[in-house]
Amino acid sequence: MSDPRAIVAGHGAFAEGMLSAIEQITGRSDVFLGVTNSDLSTRDVEQLMRKRIEASGAQVVFTDLPAGSCTMAARRIQRDRPDVSVVTGVNLAALLDFVFGSDAGAADAVQHAAKKGREALAVTGVPRGA
Amino acid sequence: MALELYRIDDRLIHGQVVVGWGQPLDLRFIVLVDDEVASSDWEQELYRMGVPADMDVYFDHVDDAVHNLERYQQDSRSGLLLTGDIDTMTRLVDATGAIGNVNLGGIHHRQGRTQRLRYVFLTRDEEGQLRALAERGVSVSAQDVPAARPIPLAEMLDGEGHR
């Protein structure tokens, strides 16, 4: 076990759900810290996220939606913390890749995880009536 | 078409606005009325980043929005006007006399405010401002997302809150 290396932030129980899935698949609950924006103002989301980043030393923030208030908060934090990377539109595949890839260094791991996340999004079959 | 919703939301552009309302209303433009954001290129870039490429965002100072409102209302596309606080919306209503409905989408906890709904917290002064809007004939209701029931102002302020 080690210090968390990234924040997962999103709407509702998005982060909680992702962290639960990661724990089930990998047994690792030490890589990420979760943040939810539920019922919080933009300012409060930013304060909460900033606290988590400073307390953990995490330099990566994964968020669920480009327009979401978590993404806005993370981008505001980047103004005085340009060493923090923000990845929006994250999915489970990307986070799982980061779990195993981030030991070597966050910079490469972020790019690799984003690539894996994009590759994992696929459509099979054709809905009836299409 | 034209402006479908006049919303007060201290998070300004975020998921509920862009996706939650944006999809069902087929929003093609957002008018963000906020003096601070309208004065900051950086803030504008931040909000524009979160919006799909086929959706326009107009950043107006309050005075500009007063001047431009009629044009936005006559736009053939579907749009949403957004302010971050009650003061700004009240100024728009007073100066134009052309806003008949106001949606409370998110006014969050701050010292001195009392919780009225999960997503609406108000000071006594803010309650007074909203009541004054209603007395001038503006229909004020709280509704965070389209699938939720709109809660009329009187119902929301009835009782001691904390619901």
C-alpha cells in the first residue's frame, strides 16, 4: 500500500462506484481518492479537491464529464498548480490502466491510461429498428 | 425556440446545464450573465471548454445582457440564460421587464443561509428578493433537472426549510 496518486472526481456516487470496481478487480484501494460534487457549490468542490490533493500529494485528477463542476474545479486548481494533470471523461478501463502503470511515473501513466480508456469504448451489434 | 429557461445556478455552466437540460431542450446556445466572468478571458475559456462544439456560449456583462435580451429571445435556436446569483437575475428582470419565469437550479450553502431544498439555501434577504420577483408577476420555481417536479417559490418557502 502507498499514498494515493490520483483523485477520481465526479457526479453523485461516480467516484465511489469506480473505486469499488477497482477494488473488486485489483484489490487495490490505495491508488485513488474519491471526490463527489453532490450538493456542493463550485467553490466548495474546489476546496474539497484542493484539500485532497494537498493531503495526498496526488498530481493527477480524473473527472467524469468535461462540463462538470469537478472538471471546472480541477482546472481552477491548475492555475496555481500547473504540475497537476486533469483527465476528463474517464472510464474504468483508463483507471485500471493507471493503477498498474503509475508506479513508474505519473506523466507517462496519464497518457497511457487515457489511450486505454479511449480504446475500451466500443460498440458491438446493431439495435433493432436502427 | 428562443430562451427556454432563465436559471440561477452558482455553479454556472456544469453537467446539469449542458447535459441535463441541454439534451431535452436541444440547447444550441447559453447566455452566461456574470460581470466577473465577462471580464476574464481565462474564465471564459474554462467554461467554453466544457460545452459541446455545436453549442454557442455568449458571455455578457449585466448591462450588455439587458441590451441583448430581445435579440436572444428572438433567436430561432433554443437557448438558456444563466446567472450565478439572485442579484444578477433581479437586475435583468427589473431592467428589461421581459422575463416571466425564473428557475432556481442551484444556490448552495454559505454562512447565513438556511436550507430550503437539497440544492437551495437562502438568506432572509435573498428570500425577500425572490418574493419581490414573484410579486412583480415573475413565476419563480426550483427545479434542478428536467425530470424533477418544479417546486413553486411559495411552497419552497412555506415552513422552516431543511427539507
